[in-house]
Amino acid sequence: ADAPTRNFQRAESEAYKPLETFRFTVADNPGLISEASDNVGLGHSFLRSIERSPALVYVVDLSGPAPWDELRVLKEELEKYKPGMSGQARMVIANKADLLGAGGTEEAVAEAKAKLHRLEEFVKTEMVEEQMARPLDVVPISAKFNMNLRKAVELMKRYVEEAKVEDVD
């Protein structure tokens, strides 16, 4: 999370000295599309790999017209493939949160904030499963500008630790 991106360079005096304290694997499954549960696209091969994950994180694009609809499709495809699988989800990452900042027009910033608020409300009301221990966290990030990545990684670490404890029980 601390590695500088192309758009975020550290000052010369700021040394990058990573200290590994915990390790986990992140798998990106961009092929999860509508009808993946019917083996459309890379369907079942992606879904099989997701089955082994102790914790899932949904990633949606905040710049899209309706990120909550993307989230609905992702959840539905997981459930159609294997009922209860969406209960492994722990967080929703809203990427392109740089749209929330002062870099855009007042109107664009207000629209992005309204989308984030609607996404948060959607998660509270529509993304609730009986098998979930708690509601999903919603974390706005900007991968482009390295915003809020540390928080997202720290939460993912916590989810993996919790899953390990649950496996022992």
C-alpha cells in the first residue's frame, strides 16, 4: 500500500523501507460479468478460483453511471453460481475516489459525493446477508493517486486474520 505509483512520487528525503509483518495474496478477477454463473466469458473458471478465497472484496468504478448496479450484478453472479458465496464478501472498494476531491468542478465533485452516498446506502440496505458477520465496509480509494490504499490493505489484512481464526474454530 505504501509503494509509490506513477502519479504519486515520494520526496527525495522520504525513503521507502517496507517492513513485511503479514502476507496474503490478492487475486483480481476482472472477468466476473453478467451471466458468468452460466459460464459466459471466463465464467466458471473465475468463479472456481473465487470459491477458495477466505474473504472477498468487491471493486466498483465510482466514475460509472451506477456503481450500485455493478455491485448488484457481482453479488447475483456469486449467488447464482454457489448460494451463500456472497457472504464471504467483507468490503466494497469504490475506485476513482479522486473524483471526490477539489480537482474537478463543483458540480462533478457534488455528483461523485452523491454517488458515493447512494452506494453506501445501497450496501447498507441491499448487500446484507444472514451469513455475514457484519455489514460490508465501503472504502473510497484512488488507485491513480494512492489515496486510502493503506486503509483498504489494513482492512483486508484484518479480514484474512479473522478468516484464519474462523477456520480454526
